[in-house]
Amino acid sequence: MQRDEQIFELIEAERERQTDGIELIASENFTSPQVMEACGSVLTNKYAEGYPGKRYYGGCEVVDEVETIAIDRAKTLFGAAYANVQPHSGSQANTAVFHACIKPGDTILGFDLSHGGHLTHGSPVNFSGRLYNPTFYGVKKDTGLIDYEMLSDVAEKEKPKLIIAGASAYSRDIDFAKFREVADNVGAILLADISHPSGLIAKGILNDPMPHCHVVTTTTHKTLRGPRGGLIMMGENIDNPFGLKLKNGNLRKMSGLLDSGIFPGNQGGPLMHTIAAKAIAFGECLTDDFLHYMLQVKANADAMAKAFVAKDYNLISGGTDNHMMLIDLRNKDITGKAAEQALVKADITVNKNMVPFDTESPFITSGIRVGTPAITTRGLKEDDMAYVVDLIDEVLTNHENETVLKAVAEKVNKLMSGRPLFNG
Ligand code: PLP
């Protein structure tokens, strides 16, 4: 078979783009070589519908072992009593939980997308807003912090069956105990979607949802630094959504519902190559090296936030507790879209993002979201953050000046040269 040079040349071009640039998309990261090796392995050839020991295909003895290791490592990493490592993505993990826990037409209460929530938390353009009746909480205008009073008021009024705690663009820690109080008051199931900060949570740097939330979902490719995918978990000793203790046989009952929410509920064959890569990534996350990495991600985000504030950038909530920040650019006279485009020309990648109470459309936006997981994997430290912010500021204040953008790109390439994608 002839090698497909057309595609391999494009893969090489993408490798160069990733290597030369400063990657600040908060949801991206660079996986280790062994995670990528597993993704490209013969496990991609195997069908394995079902779960370890209960498959609908023969020849699953080896992949059964792989999946069991992935499950065990996920449970150890998060202190969970149950884990399902099969979701192809974070969205599919959430879909499965909805399938398992509520019925179409039921009311759900999620974080408003324009305030930092995710599409799967009730957006009208997503299954979650189309099949269910979505209601929302948001942040306070003056502080940019989650409005827990609003959360409680909307819950009392709308009586949701499911409440979702979690976000795609929220830079502060989340009070899961408070969410649980609100959920208990109205008899709702509480789902924590920790897709973004899961690496920080796994290492004890942020509040732990496991003791408070009925179900926890996460992606595996953001701060966890694994392959693209999803994960569903439940903690020990949590009252399950049917008012039963998860201890004893009831855990099995609830986990059966979640398992069938994934297969056969919304997926067919699991991606065994990805599950092997998840197992490797979870193993990496269990090390002290990963703890140091996560502490560095947070230290870098904090240093970067302070450097932005020093240059009069308006950070939602004024700073960050985690790996990211959301910047309102309205005082800088540039939209999120124009900022994203100019930064790309300077080899700096961010994403435009709605800010709370935005006056622009989701295609234009007034803000950008910036995160430090990927540049920390490249080896940048706190001392580099002020310089990165200087480069961003130079681009944003000269965003129509192609000469400046080119000059900044050269500085970016110099800063990143000699740094492998994965510096672990
Ligand atoms: N949940 C949250 C909070 C997210 O931020 C994301 C992705 O950005 C997802 C779910 C969905 O993950 P995926 O893109 O893997 O479907």
C-alpha cells in the first residue's frame, strides 16, 4: 500500500504549528509519547462491545485486562467507587448520565453557556437543551463569581431533576457542598462535570466533588493530559439518585444504569486504543511528577493573571484559582474574534469566548479564554509568564499591523524553540 503522503505532510505541518507556537487554549494539552503510542496501536482494530468479562465479541481477553487496569487507575486517582472509561468524549459521558438519571422533558439546571457553562449543560443547540427542559444559573455581574443565591432561587422555582455543577470558562473553585445542599432541597440529582479542572482536583489542589456529587464526569484530554475521551465516576458513600446508599448492592444498581447509558445507550464499540491510552495517562497522573506539573500549571496561571491585570486587562472575577482565565476585552477596543485572529498570525493560539453579560454574538464575542496546561507541559515557568503577556499585549494593541504581528511571531518561535511538545 502506498503511504498517504498528502495526509502525513499535513500531520507534519500540524506538528510544526504546535511546536513553533504558544498554545494557550485552556482545554488543550500535549500528551506523553507513550499515550500517543497507545492511541496508534493495534488496539484500534478490536471490537469489544460490552464490558470486561461481558462482551458481545470473542477475543477480548487482552482488552479486558486493559480496560480493567484503566478502571482501577481512574478509581484510585479520584478516590471513586465506580468508573466507566468508555465514553468517546466528555459530551458522550454527559449524554450517558442524562440517559441513566432522567427522562426526556425533565427539567435540568446548568451553568449558562454565556457565563462559562458547556453546550451539554442545556444549550438549545445541543441534545441537552433539545431533549430536556433547560434552566440556568450564572455569575454575579459585580464579582464574576457563581451566584449561589440565584442557583438556589432557580432550583426552588423550577424544581430540576438534575443540576450540573461545572464549567468550560470559570476560573474559580466550585463549592460542591453548597451545590449538594441546593440539590437536596429540591430532590435533584447532582452531576459535577469537572472536565476542565480534573487534573487539579485529582491532585487535591481544588475542591473535591466526589464526597458531594451523585455522579462526576470529566474529559481525559484537558488538565488530565490523556487522550481525547471521557470518564464517568461515582464516589463512595453517596446517596444515589434513588435515595439509596451506594454502599452495598445499590452501587451495583446505579453503576449498571450508568454503564448502560454509555453502552448500549449512546455508543457501540469502545475505542480500546484510547482506553489503553487513558490507562497510561491515569498511571502518569498518579505520580508525584504530575502533582508538580499541576502545581506549576496553577502557579503559571496565577502569574499570568497578575501580569494581565498589571496591564489593565479586565479578568472576570479578577484572577484565577485554577488553570485558566477569562478576559473581557471591551476596555481594549478589540473583539474576541479579532483578538483570536491577530494572535494566530503571531503564532499564539487562544479561543474567543463569550464573557458574562456579553454584548457581542457568540461568533464575535467580547473576550478570550486563556489557559496554562499546554505551555506548562512545554516547560514554561512563572518567570516566563510576564513575557508571554507582553507578547499578547503587543499583538492586541497592534492587531492590524502585519509587521508587528510577524515580529512577535519570530519572538514566539524563539521562545519555544528547543522545547519538545512533551517535557515530562
Ligand atoms: N464538559 C465541559 C465542562 C467541557 O469543557 C467540555 C469540552 O470542552 C465537554 C464537557 C465536552 O468534551 P468533548 O469536547 O470531549 O465532547
